[in-house]
Amino acid sequence: MLDLGRPDSTTAYIRRKKMQETAQEYKQRIFGYLAQNDPVKVQAATAKKLGRLISRASASKLRKQPAPGKWSISEILAHLADTEVVVSYRIRAILGAPGTPIQAFDQDKWAQAMSYGKSDPRRSLERFIAFRKANLDLLKSLSPGQWKYHGMHAERGEESIETIAKLSAGHDLNHMRQIEKILSQ
């Protein structure tokens, strides 16, 4: 069995090799999408933007993979919903026990195990909206000091709740760009 909690785990190594970027390069790329934007405002706007993007798309367009090995819009939406669950747990774990280990997850294994390719994109968006609302409510309730609480991510090291919020917002922007690109093809 793989130990996903270890930074040198086989899964983490395979994912980095496949992505051809290190954990730190990933963080910098995702932060680049966010730039100086407020992460809470970006996250608050994401659901509406996603809804608008997919409202005009046919079911076949939402399920079509843009290239072999690349996710369809439907798969991206399922991934966003599941990622929101992960973010929710991480924030709550850190609030309950600052300094706690934060486990990495293999998004491709999750996609396969949970059959993202067969998921209903509109249901995935509904789940994303519900999870996101709960997370935003929590983020908005935090004191300035709580934003600095951190956990120890298995691949990326120390991450504060503030960093997680920024990564989540940048992650949104990254996937919205992917969706826009797929829809334009």
C-alpha cells in the first residue's frame, strides 16, 4: 500500500514526473493565475461563472475529451467538487489542530475510482456549489489569526489557511481557463 502522507511516496513521484513540475512549481503556477486578486472573491464568483459557461454547452460537448488523456468538462467539474471536499477537510483539520499533517491525493486515481467520465456535469456543479458555499461561510468567519494557522502538506510543506484559500482560487481560475478553451474548440 502506498503511503500518501510521505513526500517521497510513489504516487507523488509519478504525478510530479507526469506533470513535469515540482510541487513548488505547481504552487507558483497556480498563484500566477490568482495574481493580486482576492482569493475569497474569486472563489465566490466561480460557481456562477461555471454555471454560465456550461449552460450553453450540449451534453456531448461537456463529455468530450479535448485530447487523449485530457479531462472533459464533465470530468473537470467532478474534480472541482471533490477538490472542494478536500479543501473543506484540510481547513477544518488545521483549525482543529494547527500544524496537522495534510495528506496529498492523486487526482487521476480519484477520477478513475469515482468514474468522473460518467458523472453528470450539472450534478457535479450542484455539489461544488454546496461545498463551496460552506467553505466560503467558514473562511469569512475566521479571525485574522486563524488565517495564519497552518498544516504540513505531504508534498508542498507548510501551508496556511490563507495559502490554501489562494491555491483554491488559482485552481478555480486554472480549470475555468481549461473549460473556456474546450468550449472554444
